[in-house]
Amino acid sequence: MATNKYANDPKASPNLRRRLADGLLYTHSRLNANTRRTREAAAYIYALVELLHDKGIIGVEELESRREALERQLLEQYKADGQGVALQEDTPDKYTFTNGVAIDCENRVHLCKASCCRLPFALSRQDIREGIVHWDLGQPYLIEQGADGYCTHMERHTCHCAIYAHRPTPCRGYDCRNDQRIWLDFEQRIPNPAIDEPDWPYCLVQEAESAEAAP
């Protein structure tokens, strides 16, 4: 049975808490500073927009259209750069989630190779607070995956989920039947051969981008 090495050390625990508090203080101080600067920059931008509008230089509809286009562009770049955190929003209690589908995984796993356990997704606040599901410390709060690309909670020798009762909502509701990243034909039991690639499913994105860029 695993034990906490700090449990019986009265000196270690306060020191650990102090170091954690120092780290949190620094993080929150930086957040406050960044928020203040963002607020100041927003105030200048809003003031500039109002002045330009009042002088008849720009129109509200034209500005809104341009803003929406640039926001989408910046969001895509933001995601591509791996910035920020990924988190499920407005998700129901996973323990009362009932929209899942029944897939005969036990009869198909030798074909699909449990590829669904290689798909990245963000956890919910419930998952994070519960502290059972592991997330990627380098890319919060994406499900943690091993060097082989599979979820760290998947038992490699059986393909069973080690935390099945506590699995996240995406795992409970995922339907692979029409996901052509995995199945070329679900009914005929024909898997996508790309699942054999070590960088699946990211290789599919790269192929799509190359096809779009081709003349």
C-alpha cells in the first residue's frame, strides 16, 4: 500500500505548503498584472473605435464583420501554437450521462486497435476536481497519453479502461460508427488503414492540409 512520505514528517508538510503557496502567489500575481494590462489595452481600443465611429470613418457593421473574421483567424493560430488551456464547458454530470451508444468493442478491438483511446480531448472541471483522470501537465487539460499515443488509463494487455467507472463524458458518449478516421465501413468491419500509423490521428490532419495546399 502506497504511503505519503510527508505524512509522518511534521516539518516537511508545512514546507511543502509554503512552497506551493509561493508558486501560487507568483502565478496569481502574473495573472493580475496581465489582466490589468489587457483591460488597459481594451479601454484604448474601445475609445479609438468610438472616436473613429463618431467621426464617420468606420461603420459598426463593417467593423463587426472584420472583427469576427480576425477572431476566427487568431483562434486557429492560438490553437495551432498550443496556447491556453483546453477545458470542457457546460458539461453534465458524467455519472448521470445517458446519451452513450452500445458498441460491440470486444468483437472489434482486434480490428480498430482501440483507436478511440488515442483520440485527444479536453477534460471537464468535474474530472479535474475529482483527481482520478490524469491530464497532460504540458497541455492542460487534455487527457494524458503515453509515448505510444494511447490514454495512460488504458491497460495495454487487455485494452480495458482502468478507470472505467470514472471515465470522462467524451468516453461515455463517443460513437465511432461514423468516424472515418477509424472505420472506412463500420458495418462491413473495414478499419481505416491509417490507424497503423504511429502519429495517427494527427497524420490525417497533415494529409488534409497537404491536399488543400496542392494546386
